[in-house]
Amino acid sequence: MPTAIAIETICRRNAADALHDKLFRGVLRVCALLVLAALLGAALSTLWGGREVLFGDGWHFLTSAQWNPVENRYGAWAPIYGTLVTSCIAILIAVPLSFGIALFLTEIAPLWLRTPVATAIELLAAIPSIIYGMWGLFVFVPFMANHIDPLLDSSLGRLPLVGALFRGPPLGLGLLTAGIVLAIMIVPFISSVMREVFQTVPARLKESAYALGSTTWEVVWDIILPYTRQAVIGGIFLGLGRALGETMAVTFVLGNAYDFSTSLLMPGTSISSSIANEFNEAVGLHRSALIALGFLLFVVTFVVLLIARWMLRSLKRKEGNA
Amino acid sequence: MFNFRKIALAVGVAAAGLSLHATAADVTGAGSSFVYPVLSKWSATFAEKTGNHVNYQSIGSGGGIAQIKADTVDFGASDKPLDAEELAKFGLGQFPSVIGGIVPAYNIDGVDSGKLVLDGKVLAGIFLGSITHWNDAAIARLNPGVKLPDAKITVVHRSDGSGTSFNFTNYLSKVSPEWKTKVGEGTAVRWPAGIGGKGNEGVAAYVKQVKNSIGYVEYAYALKNNIGYALMDNAAGKTVKPGNASFQAAAATADWAHAQDFNLIMTNAPGADAWPITATTWVIMVKQPKNAANSKVVLDFFKWSLENGQAQAQELDYVALPAALVKQIEAYWQAQFKH
């Protein structure tokens, strides 16, 4: 008898467990689908909202740099250019800087210093972007206007070809300033990813290299970097994704002008800051153009994240082989 | 477990609270950020006096127009008037509420506030980018005895769509044919030159930061931020100083009597003492409202504000409408609005 009761209890439990499992799986599936639905919804609704401008005017929207709310003619080239250029400057500055920080923290810094500095860097990532924007406008812009801009104008600005990039009045605002502020904002992201992956390099490999007489730089360049190359690139792309979409900080220091200038010292505009600036008062086709800009940003960011994903995956495959 | 009875009770109490609130008349408006400071001050005093609350959301003129067209608020407020056709289509009426002035604000070493004189043509030239240096002959001609530097002018304009930009570009279009054909007027335009700051505070900050710059801000922002502002030669050819007197002179000399639905932009007003870039914000309401009681409260509120709110408006550097105009508005209410 007791065994029969025990078996019955077990059976009942099994049935209950199976039900719970089913429910749990169902809930998880809904969670995942919700993300997918939100993603699709965002993409489709921006596409729908921007349809009048995206499809109504041929390729004009993508190729023209003219943004004229009075005549209702919109071209997205100036914001696209501004977004790409500021992000490029940010990456050019942030990558070497982050690389140095990560290497210092994993290879050179004394053990007691590593955790506090790493925590401090992660805290930098938690500062709201509006704070960076205000710091940029009230502290960094005057510094650029008084010191950096005149210096660039009178030195690099005199060179042939490259000089065109650095000529201009000392406004302090502009593409270069925005790029530098963005760089400061994405350094925490890139450097913490780099630090994490540098730590995954087996001590065995590094010690062998040192034993063969390598310098620290040789170990870094020939052992650590090849071992972690893929993840490092993934981290850079995460930073780039953030730089592309950053709004407030850029709006404060970019100058918000739809001018198209070769000089980095001149003001420009970016996709996200155009939207933030104009959406409030935009009606009709103007609104449609801003939503279409949102869709373009969505496409650009999506592509960047896809590439990062793909790189991270190929890294995993590589680790599996090792 | 949930205690449903408790929840039901709580919901019931909350609903009762809401309906109780509604009987004390809670009206909502939305739109222009230009009038937000003075409207919130007026509504606080009005609530003390009558117990009726006027909630105003400063979401921008475009948003305010959209909301009143959809009839989701009791009144909208816009820095740009609607034309007769649009008003008729949605069954709306409009009237001005309060006056403010827009001033050219500059940052030139050695030229103090109020020492620079400009006129419409020169201002248009600067904003078109055709007058590029402060020591340009056109500026020097208006400012004998002022030492203007040989420095490049940096133009600062609004980067966001705004009623301030609308009035400013409307003025430039009136005084400069070149501006009218090349740029035109609007809450946002294709600026031929310069950098853009977000909001009055953004333009004020840029003008303060960038040497040899010039922008345009509401008068109150120039005062608050201690930026230099220019005097202007007005339509009558007289040099005027921004301030209550010249703003009110503009409102008084503008031809309201012949403006249907108060559809009149006050810029470049003809009066001898009129400030040339004076602006107002229109309140837009439905003529046959769904909720007549709320509409009545809104009209009571504006009647009280226009007749008694002058001092409070002045504290915030707005100017109240002249008495004759208030009379005209009240007659318009009688004729147009059902309440």
C-alpha cells in the first residue's frame, strides 16, 4: 500500500511539474516574442510614418543636403554626414584610449589599483548624457574656442589637402567638439569590454612569451591582441552603436546647422539631434521627414549591431576550437 | 491572495474623488511654450480666487493646434495664428493673449548692452550671411562713434521649431525682399548661416559663449542672462529701445480693428515708438464646445487675466494687451463663442 501511494504521489507530482514546465516555457516564449514585436513595431512604424518622404520624393531624401521646412523639401544627407563623422571621430579617439586603459588595468597596474579604477570607469558609463552635454557646452566649448580651435587653424589648417578639415573660426562648437565629447562618453563601454576579454587570455600563453624574452609590448601585440581580436572589435562596435544614437550631448555641442562643410571645426547636425530639436513643432511633411530620419538611424544602428553580433559569434566558435 | 473587495472599494473611492474634482472645473490647455510662464502664474492666482484649475501643458504650438483640432483640450495656444479657412474648417476661434518682445542679442567685446543700433535691412543682411564682419560699412553707418571690431560675425539661431523664430523671420521677410525670396518665414526655416541653439536658453548660452556672435531671444531671456541687446530702427525710422513701452506701442498701433479673427502679425508695426519685433500668442478654442461649462471657465479665466493680470505679466517681462484690444476681444467672445 505505501508504495502505491508513493507512486501515485510521484505521478501527480510529475504531471504538475510538466504543467509548470509548460507554463514556464510559454511565459518565456511570450517574453522573447515581445522583444521581437517591439523591434518590428518600431521599424515598421517609423517606416510608415516616414513613407511620404522616403518614397514620395524618389532618392531626393537620401541624396540631397537641403533641409527646407519653408518649402517642404527635405534631404537627409547633412544629418547622416554629421552622424557618421562625429561617430568616426569618437571611435578614432576612444579606441586607442580604451585600449591603453584596458591594458594598463590587466597587465601593468598593481593589483590593489585594478578594481577601484575599473569600477570608476564603469561609473562613468552611468552618467546621464545631458550632463556630458552641459559639461561640453559650459566647460569644454570655451576651452576648444580659446585654445584648441585657433591652434588647429594656425597649424594643421595651413597644410594642403588635410588643411581643409581644420580651417574655420574658433567657435568651439562643431563636429570635432561633438566627436571628442562622444569619445569620452563611449570610452567606458569599450574599455570595460576590452578589460574583460584581456582577462580571458590564458596566463600560460603570456608567461611563455615572457619566458622567451618578449617585452610587454610584444606580448600585447603578438599574444593578447590576436587572442582577443574578435571580441575587441565587438566591443568597439557596441561603442559605435552608442555614438551613432547619442542625442542630447551632441545637440548641445554640435551647433545644429544644416550646413555642409568639409571643416571639422564648423557646426553640423546629426540624425538624432535633428529629431530632438524639431519634432515638437513639426507638422505634416516636416514630421514625416523627421520620422524617416528615425528610420534611417534605425537601419544604420541595426546594421552595426548585426556586424557586432556576427563577430562575437565567430569569436565563440574560435574559442570552441582552442 | 488579492483582496478584491478592498481593491474594488479603493477604485470606487478614487473614482468618487475624481468626479468630485471634476465638479470644481478642471480645464486643460496645451501649446506654445512662449506663454507658459505667465499662464501658470495667472492660473495659480485664478485657482485661489475661484477654485477652478487651469492646467496648461507647454508642448509647443504645433502640438497645441493639433490637440485643439482633435478637441482633446479646452484651449490651445499658438505663436502663429490660424487663417480664416482653417479656423472655419475645424469650427475654431482665436484671440491674442499676451505680448512679448524679441530682441537681437549680441556679444561684442567693448560694446555694452544697448549701445548697438540695427535696422531690419542690416539684421537681414547679417542673418543672410551677406554682412560678415562687425565693422561692415552698413553697421558702422548706423553706429557712429561706436568702435566695432574687425571680427567675423557668428550668427546664432534657434535649432528647434519655435514661435520666436516665426516672428523673427516674419519681420525679416517684411523688411528684406532678399530674405523673403531666399529664406521665407516659418517656425523652422533653412538658415543661410550660423549655428543653432535649442530654445531661448540655448541661443542665450551660445551668444554668451561665442565671441562676436549675434542671436535673437525673447526680451526676458536677454535680461535674465545679462546679454547685450541691440536697439532697432523701426518702421517709422525712429531708434527704439526694447521694453514694456515699446512693446505696448507696437500692440496699440497694429491694425487689429481690420484683422479678421485677430489674424495679424505685429512685427514691423507702424507706430513711432513701436518695437519692430513684437509677438503675441493666440489662444484657440472650439466655437461650439462639447463641454460648454469648461469652455465658460476658460473664457472666465482669460477675461480675468486680460483685465487683472497685467502686473503679474509685467513681473515676467511680458506686456499686457492694450485696453482697446481687450474690449475688442471681449466683443469677439460674445459674437463667436457659445457659452
